[in-house]
Amino acid sequence: MTPMGSSPTFDDPPIQAALASGSHVVVPLGREDLKRGQTIELPRIHRLLAQETLYQAWHGIPGQHVISFDETDNLAGLARRSLTSFIRRCASDPRVAAASVGGR
């Protein structure tokens, strides 16, 4: 089995099982999350760069519904305030879920 990298987008992922199989796991945490194990601290997300990146990434997927620059601004603001909330929002938004499946 080839070790893999993983970044779960759901609560309480089975990290130990992945680590036991030799994989690397990155769990994005917000400032409000409890840190456990090894952590890598990154600066807060830059809102304008996040907005532009989300907009370009979204529109780079053929056949995807249109998302406005205002919507990407709201998502970028959410990501800057709370990465955990951003991940939950994206996971529960059917448009975003469809984009992530289509982008594989």
C-alpha cells in the first residue's frame, strides 16, 4: 500500500487508522479549535487572495453553476474568521460539494 496524504473535511476523522497505514493527515483547525498532536501554525487567510482564488477555482470547473464575486467574498471572510466554519459551510453547500467531486 502506498502512503497517502489526507486532509479530511468532516468532524472526527479516523486519524489513527490513517496514521497506522503510513499515511500523513492534515486536519485544518480554526483558532477556536483545540490543538492535539503535532500542529503547524499558519497565518490567517488573506481575504482578497482567498476571494480571488475561490472565484478562479470555482470558474475553472467546466459546467459548474456560476458563483458571484460577492459570494466568494462571503466565503473568504468566513475562511478568515473561522477555517472550521468555512469547511463545514463548504461541505454542507451542495454547489461546493458538486464542485469538489467534479474537480477530481
